[in-house]
Amino acid sequence: MRLGAAPHRLWPAHEDELDGVLETARTVEELGFDHLIASSHLLAGATGVTPDPVVLLSAMAGATTRIGLVASVLILPLYNPVVVAHQGATLDRLSGGRFTLGVGTGWDTAEFAAAGVPFAGRGRRADEQLDVVRKLWRDEAEVRLGVRPRTPGGPPVWVGGHSDAALRRTLRYGDAWHGSGLDAPGLAEVRGRLAELGEEAGRDPATLPALTVGLMLVPPGFEAAVQPPGRRPLGGGDPTAERVREELRQLADAGLTSCSLWLPVATGALADALGWVAEEVLPYFSEE
């Protein structure tokens, strides 16, 4: 199982907490993580401040050399699919094939209103957009992108969401399902639902290469800077290294192929918290 991490703490409250993201990205790479993640919110709000994911991933591509770069996730219905396809192809090419496009449909009505995009029907539009993006990357559209992707057929696509519609979207357009906050039984339940929906979607779920999840972790000895409601962190409220490793082992046994970590610690403590993960967790999974 591969482990990735965010280059800033979960839900930074102020813009200056983002000023060190490139240095942190280099640290994440040097520590041996598999990938970096960047989330997507247009507006400041309950989730703090968020940089643009494509811009952030592009900057991190230039600051690093080998680590993967994952949009986790781009709120696809807010964007023109041709623009997304062109940006993704460009980033994939210039990063040496390190980009993964994670997509979701969003939940914040204020963002859609600010962008002048209807909130209703966003799932249907996301399906149509993914179809367009895939065809453009494969040179199957009536127009040709300004830049073709380096990765044959285009970058991998991780499809986020826990609803049946999201799972169908994964089966139709995805290279991976991308969830959040799940334990091993929850992941097993998702695998069962994918199996049930596979025939309807016209795809054998066994051909889906990856199951991925984003999880929160406050390592032992660190304090949370924010308390996200309703989400149990990895290892629980009083984690130990062994408990964290065991929960990740259970997820791997349930079929998880990639885990992306958000660390909701103070910005000044982030590098040390990442170092703890690299010492206590990565060696047990980096070769899996």
C-alpha cells in the first residue's frame, strides 16, 4: 500500500500557513512518501483557506523530482472539461507523468453560486465532463488538445464519493475509487457495492486497479489544531504507532492500495509530524 501526504496542515486558517508548501513538498518527497495531495475549494470558509489545486500541484512538480501529484479532489462541475483536460495533459507532460486527476462533485452551494454554476445536476454534468476529458486525452474528440499528455490515454483518474452515483462514475470513468474516513469494514462494504453495480455499469470491478482513501492522523505526542466533526482520525483519539500500523494493515487486507494522509496539527509542527509517519509507519508499507 502506498502512502501520500498533504503539503500543509488540514484546514489552514490563514494564507501565511501556505507559504512553506513547496519546502514541505520537498520534505515529503525526501521522507519517502509516494504522493502529494492538493484539495479544491474556491472560497475560504469552514475548511479554512485552500490554494488552487492545479496551480499548487504545478508548483510542487517544479519543486520535486519523483513524487506523485494528486488532485484530491478537483470539484469537476465547477470547471470547463476542455480546460481541465488541457491543464491535466500539460501537468502530466511537464511533471514526467506524475499527475493523477482526482475528481468529486462538491457539496458547498456557496462555491457554485460564486462561480455562477448550477448546483443541481452536478453529478450528471461530472459524468459528461469525464467522458469529454477522457476522449480528449485519447485523441478521440473532434478537436485536439494544445498539448497531449505524456501518459498514454491520459493521467489516472480517481473518482471520489460514497454514493451509488459516485461508484457508478468510478466504474465508468475511473482508474480508482477515492473515498475518505473509512475503516476496513467500511472499505469492504464499498467493494461489495462496486461488485453489485458492476454489471449495470458494464465493467467488472476486478478491473478497477485501485481503491484509495484519504485519512486524518494526529501522531502521538502532537495536538490537533482543528477538530473535524464526525471523522475519526487514524488510530483513534489516543493513537499509538502500533495502532496506526494495525489499522492500515487492516485496510490493506481489505483491498486498499493507496492512503493519503491529512495531518491536522499546527503548521509549525507539520514537518515533525511527517517525520514521525516516515519513521514509524512508512517502513512497514513502502514496499507493499
